[in-house]
Amino acid sequence: MSKRIAVVISGDPTVTGRPVEALRIALGLCAGDHETTVVLLDHAPSLLMENTEEIVDVDILEKYLPSFQHLAIPFVVEPGTRIDTLSDDFSVNILPADEIRRLIRSVDRSLVF
């Protein structure tokens, strides 16, 4: 049975490999028929930026990002988040904090990293 899933990532990818691993897990959840949304908070939106040279495990990130583009997996960020040209290649929605909370409460499952 299909589930609605939110994967919330808030770590700093220049400090830890956890945000990249969380993206890999999110992609794995999309392999089934689940409706998955990835919420990027704090420093996590830098995963979708052009300048990724300081990101821990950037080689893994570069391997999986094309799949997110191809599958049009939706990303959610907060207003005021700096978004550059690379993020134009992704399905990025800007939602206020209260709508992000509502989204997370409305899904069947959520994973928080």
C-alpha cells in the first residue's frame, strides 16, 4: 500500500555526511510507489547548490542527484532560503514554516535527519 512520506533533513552537509545519506535513503523510499517529499531546513538546501566542493561525501551526492531530477521528487525549503541556478533543475517548493509543519503532520510516515 502506498504511503505519503516526508524526509526532513536539517544537518549541515559541510560538517557531516548525514544529509547526503538522508538523501540516499529518501531516493530508496521512492523506489516503491510511495509519495516522498524531501524537506530541506537550515544548511541542508546547500545539497542542491552548484558549489558542492565543501560537502562531505560529495561524490555520493553527485551520483544520486540526477535521479532526483529525473523522478521529479519534490523538495521543500523555507522562504528566504538562498537558491541558485542548480536548484532550477529540481522540483523546489517554498513553503512557510507553518505549512511545512502541516505537511509533516499530514504524511503517513516521516524520517527526520
